[in-house]
Amino acid sequence: MKLPNSWHEVKTYQFKEIRALKDAGGFFNIQLETLAILADVSTDELEDLTLEEIGALFKSVKWVLHEPKKGLSNELLIDGETYYLQPFKKLTLDEFIDLEHFLQNDYLIHISHIASVFWRRVESDKWGNIKFEPYIFSPFDRFELFDEVEITKIYGIVPEYLKFRENFMQKYNGLFNTDDENDEEEITPNDFDNIAEYKDHLKRKEQDQKAKKWGYESLIFDLCEGDITKIKAVGELPLILVFNMLAMRKEMRSEEHTSELQSPAMISYAVFC
């Protein structure tokens, strides 16, 4: 039975299978399953091994108990084609929303989906400008390509993107958080100068609750101004441009003492990680 010597020899699909193992079967079962995954064989093929043999083999691969090296290859050769790492600053709104989905649903298990968003084929136009492949595919259709890549070539995408994401969330903090400090307090008309202010408060609270329920669907619908035929075009807009415009709109409306922007405040969902 041939076992890898380090994470450098482990494919992404094997990493995902190892990380998905549960403890319910006990430590011996974890050892057996891990060895089978690393050797790319069925556990049935290991049934004749003794407890001592299983223990000795697992000891030789105990590095699996630690994280892989946070490598990040700018180029990946997959099935004869080269995929290049797209800079985070080039993210579109659609790409960001898809990445949020994977981050909320165990990003290590979805690391190949995440990789498929960032590594793209490229081409040069007639002026020699490099253009990245457009996001006209689904990560669910392409992730298996990245399952065959060594995990150390893409594992670094997770911490690097999380750092970018944290900075992004801080920069646009006002668009991702609403004031929930009074949610647990009972608000009455006596807390306001007049009944009109009280009604405005109730209206804003209702709108915030709807925004929380619908999340990015609410944001996109607002950006489309209710015209769903514009959804594709809105999703293709650069992420940073979208949030710069949202921040500008919110600031301008605030200065005019009008109602706050009814969208991502609006996005109003809990930041995680």
C-alpha cells in the first residue's frame, strides 16, 4: 500500500474526504478511513491488517492531524489548460455572493468550489490586454477540476480571501450592519417626539426585517430598481464599484435627512468567521 509522504502529495478531493470524517466510529475507525483515503483504496482492502499494523501506518501519516501548508499557486495546469489566479479586487457582485454561500456552508468542504471562482483561463485581446474568463459557469459544474489539484497549491486561498473579506466588511461596515440594540426593548410612542417619528421607526424596522429575510436577493432587486431583466447585468458589476455607489447613496441621503437606503442596510446579516 503506497501512502503519501506529506500534504504536497494529497489531492484536494482526498483532503475534503479526510476533513469530512466524523468521530462517531471511534479513533480506530478514523485511522482506518484516513489510511484508505490517502492510499485511494477501499477500507475492505485494509481489513486483514492488525491493530498494530494500522497504528504503525497511521503514525507514518500523522501529519494529517495538522493543517496543510497555506500554498497559493498563481498558475494551475489542469487537463492541459492553464488556470490563472484572479485578483480579489476583480470580484464581481455575483462572485462575491456565491463565495458567501460557500463560506457559510463549511468552506473547507467547499474549497474546490471556492477555487473554481478564483482560478480562470485567460486570453489576450488584439491590444495585448489580458482578460480573465467571464463568470458564465457555475462552481458546481467546475469544482471537480480542482478536486484533482494538490491541496497545497490552493489551500492558501482560504486565509487570503478571508483577510480580504474582513477588510472589505470593515470598510463597508455601515452597509452590513443595522442598529439592533433596541430589538429586545419595547418601543412605545412615548419614546419619540411625535407619532410621525414613531411610525417612521416602525416602518424602518419592518423594512430591516425584510432585508434580513431576503439578504442579497433584496440587494439585487433594489439595484435593479425592480426590473428583474437587469439581474444579470447587475451581478456582473465589479463588487467594489457596487459598494462604493451604495455607500455614496447612503451618505448623500443621510445628509439630506431623508430615509436610509432600503437595501443592503440593508444587507443586514450577521458577519461570520
